[in-house]
Amino acid sequence: MTDQEFGTSIAAIWRIESARVIAGVARLNRDLGQAEDCAQDALVAALETWPSTGIPDNPGAWLMATAKRRALDRLRHQSMAAPRHVELARELDARHALSEQALTERINASLDGDIDDDILRLLFTACHPVLPPDARAALTLKVVGGLTTQEIARAYLKSEPTIAQRIVRAKRTLTEAHVPFEVPRGEELAPRLTSVLQVIYLIFNEGYAATAGDDWMRPTLCDEALRLGRVLAELMPKESEVHGLAALMEIQASRLPARVDANGDPILLPDQDRSHWDHLLIRRGLAALARAEALPGAFGPYTLQAAIAACHARAATLEDTDWPRIAALYDALAQIAPSPVVALNRAVAVGMAFGPAAGLELADALLKEPALIHYHLLPSVRGDLLARLDRMQEARAEFERAATLTRNARERALLLARAGACNQTEILTDNPSIEEQQ
């Protein structure tokens, strides 16, 4: 095997095993930053050792053993005054006294019982509300998703030093705030789980509809969010909203192949070739939605949004879409999770179900909403509704205003094309907001 092939193999192993290794070390030293450093040390050791010795039969156990030895070395160089450090050092010393084979076997045997809880702890720690949303997302992609700082920076169109600094600050904040490495229980679980779900969906949305840059989508982020959602659904099978989010992302992701043309230009929902939708993802999404709906309790916001997405997925054509049901689902969503964006999407659904005049009335009521003043999809929605009412000059002005507000180059070009079409006999119909914000 060449050096390049070894490097590729080790990178693939790291992507699979890194979260387990970081979580396993963090369970011992209760410090996420140091746990990641120890895991990185183990990766470096693998890159130095495996090309000559070969990849071990159980590379995950090898990485775990090496990372925990690094943790032992770090603790030996720290003050041993704190009782917690004494206890941890003793435990690690006992492990260190074992032979290489015995240590590896012991760690490997413990994975089956601890790994699920460890990864859950890691996910809840990285998504802790003490961190700002962008820091939660970056840290989660780094320590749970296994992405490099360079990959995260590329996905978010940020400089690598910016992302690195964001991650370093996040780990420092967790340490200074003494955030426990644990899954909250009882009454504390629901709000903390909400934060975890928000972070995963934030990552997905940035991939599905990029806020800035030259590309309309960043599929890498969608893929990582899907992977995190699937892991969480396996680890928390009795939480309906976990399955609701998984369903929503699976169904939304099914459209990715049809949302851009060969040049990367956006294709709106009415013009998409639905045969290009990924029907495996649709089936996965509908199955996850069924699991969410079967669990006790009222439907949460992610389950309702997944039900909206399912209406699109089940429709063979745009005309077959059950718009009255979508409008009703938005009514329900507005009751339990009211927001200006939900209200705007409800206006789109009402406009499709009951006519553009009804939708425009709802959209106009949002014009003074502070959160939407600089939100490009409000004038975009109004432009579509005005065009359908044959008020073309007003529609053109709204599309032009929307184009000035978006930071995405592809979307700006699309909005300007729609503005230009207002001078012609045909107008590009429908609005992407119902697809991208539901």
C-alpha cells in the first residue's frame, strides 16, 4: 500500500472513529478540549506508526488506547492536588500497567456498553447553550462529525483561522463554565435536546440553502447533518422530535440532485424533474416520520415540518400537491412554534391553496416585522404573489429588492431573472421559500 493509500485509509478510519475516541477520553478527564488534543495525538501516532506496522485489526481500539495514554501523560504533568485528578490518575495508571494487548482488549470490550452514552454526552456537550449557535455548529462538526478545520472553513466559506479560533473559544468557554460531560436527565433534557436539534438543523439548512457565496447549496453540510441526525435517532429512539428532524432532513435532502442544473444554477420546485429526486431518501424520511407520529405526545415542530415535506414528496407533480393540508400544517406549526419565517411560509401555502390574494394579505401583514426587514425572501414571496395577480411592475420591484438583500450569488441571479421576466408575458412561478424554509 502506498503512502497516499495509507493516508486515505487512515483519514476514513478517523472520520468513523474520532467521535468515539474523543468521547471515551472526555468521559475520563471531563475536559473536551484536552480530550480532542489527546485524540489528535493518537491520530498523529497512527500516521507515524501504521505505515510500517500495518493497520491494526481493530484501529478504533488502538486509537482509543493511545489517546487514553496521552491523557495519562497530561494528567501526570498537572497538579495532583485536586481529588478528582488523583482518582483519574489512579484509574489511568491501572490501565497503563496492563500489557498492550490486554489494554486494547479491555478498552474494546468496554465500547459496547459505553459508546452510545459517550457519543450522546459528546453531542450534548458540543451543543451546549452556553455557546453561540455558530460555535456550537463548528464544534459539533469538528468533534462529533470528524471534519477537519479546513473542511469546516471550506463548507462555511470562512477562513481557516476564523474557524479554528471559533472552535478554540468554544472549548475554552465549556471549560471555564464547568459544563459537565453528561446527558441531562429529567426536566433538563427537553431544553437541551432542543439545542442539539437546532444545531443539527442549522448545519443542514446552511448546506441546503447557502446564505452566501457562489453556490446555492453545500451538500457536504447536508451530508454531515444527515449523519448526525441518523446517529441521534439510533441513540434516542423514544424521542419523537429526533425522528421528526431525521425525517425532515431525509425528505429535504432527496431533492438535492434536482435543485440545480449542470451549471449550478437553481431550479425551482415547479421546474424540477421529480424523477431525479432520491426516492431512497424519501422512503427513509417517510419511515422516520411514521416512527415520530407513532410515539406518544403531541407533534413537535420538526415532526410538523416533516409532514409538510412529506406532502411534497408524495405528490407526483406540483398540481397533485395537497396545498390545503400544507396550509393547515403551517397553522398548527404557528401555534406551537410561532416565528416570522413560519408566518411567511404560511402565507405562501395559503396563496397556493386559496389564491394569491389571500397569500398576499398575510405577507403584507409581515412588512413591519423587524426580523424580516432585511430578509430577502419576504419581497421574493410578495413578488411571486403580485406576479400571479398580474401586478407586474410591483412584482418586478419586489424581486429587485430581494436581489439586493441576498448574499448568495446564484440566488441573486435568479431573482434578477424573475424581475426581468415581469416585463414579458410569462413569469417564473412559485417561490423557493416554501421549499427552503419549511
